[in-house]
Amino acid sequence: MAKITKKINELVRENYVYASVLHYFGIQFYDYAENTLAQVCKAKNLNIEKVVSSLEAVHSTPKDLPLNEYPVDLIIEYLRHAHYVFINEKLPYMASLIENLDPKKIGHAHTIRDLQLLFPLFTDDFIHHIHEEEDTFFRYVMLLQKAAVGKANLAQLYYEMEKHQIHLLAVEHDTHDDEMEGIRDITNNYHLDQNAHLHLRVLFLELQALEKDLQTHAMVENQILFPKALQLELQVKQMMKNKKQWN
């Protein structure tokens, strides 16, 4: 419980991820920088043991899932969950960090202005891309899986297969694989000098982590889901061809 006597800014300097944990408890680290964790929890009537437990949980390493061995429906479920976390947790937190940047305290006025202009546009574009992907690609793959086990509506299946092809969806998907190029340009590849303000340092580390998460996400889609979906589509086409021959 040594954490309870530390100031909030000391905790966040130890591990920038603590800032996001505190955020979900309604504690903005930049508003309580000089207060101890115990003082803030008391002021906000928070269960300090629960807060400390959540802070310590960030050190646990999630297990790598053998996604390559999963069927397409479970891979899609995994990706949908990741989409939910991006839209409802990560992006709103980072938007809050950016919105509350104060150039009078932090400096870097030009960078802050550009981030405050670009990040909402990036977020809108990213969310649109996610919804489009779920409504088009994921929906089509789930229909193919139903067809593979004889549970699809044949009229709907014919229509969807005329409208979509996995290899064309894959090409279209590639154009969205570097969503953060503009943010990298603004932040000079997330570079900060050693004396940079803690608020800006936390933000840049979060942006860097988001880019890494998006790269992992794209890898799962491009290297695991798309090949499996292509194989599934070929299987269904062969089944339909065989069925035609028997009729």
C-alpha cells in the first residue's frame, strides 16, 4: 500500500498507464498532481483498496491468444471486443487528455493546436471505418460461415457473394492501415525532450501505445482473418458449384 502516500504526479511518472486507471475513477492526474493518492481518494469518497488494486493490475501481462487456431467467428468476436475498447475507452480517454492540454502551462502551443484540430477528425474517421468493417466485411464472413454448415439463406448468399469478394475487401482494407500518419507528423514521431511536461509525456506515450495496438489489430485482420475468410469463401463457392451440378 506504499502507493497511497505518493503524490499523483509521482505515481504517473512511475508508470504512465496509471493515469488512465485514475481517469476511470474520475481522477484527472493533472488536476491533482501534488495531492497524495490517499488525499484524492478521501476527497472523492473512493475505496482506496479498489483503486490500488486496479493500479497494480496494470502490471499483469495478458496471455497471447492462439488466434491462428480459432474459427472465424471467434476471431471476429475478438476484433469486435477490441473495437469496443477503442471506441468506448481508449479514444475518449485520449480525447480528454488532448482537450485539457494547456499551452500556457505546457508550452508546445503549435503541436497542441494541431492535435486538438486533428484528433477529433481522426477519431470520427476511425469509428466510421470500424462500423463499415463490421457492417460489411464481418457480416459477410459470418454469412459465409453459416453457409459452410448449411444454415445460410441461399438467396441472400447469392446476393452477398455477387456484391462482395474477400480479395477486393482485403485490398480496400489496406488503404486504412496507417491511420496515424498525420498524428506522427504532428508529434515528430512522438519525440519529446527530457524536460517535457508530464501531461504531454503521458499523451505521447498513449498515442504511441495506440499505434502499436492498431498495428497488432491490423496484423490479426490481414494475416489471420482475411486468409481464413478467403479459404471459407472458396469452400462455399465450391459447395455451391457442386450443388448446381447435382440439380
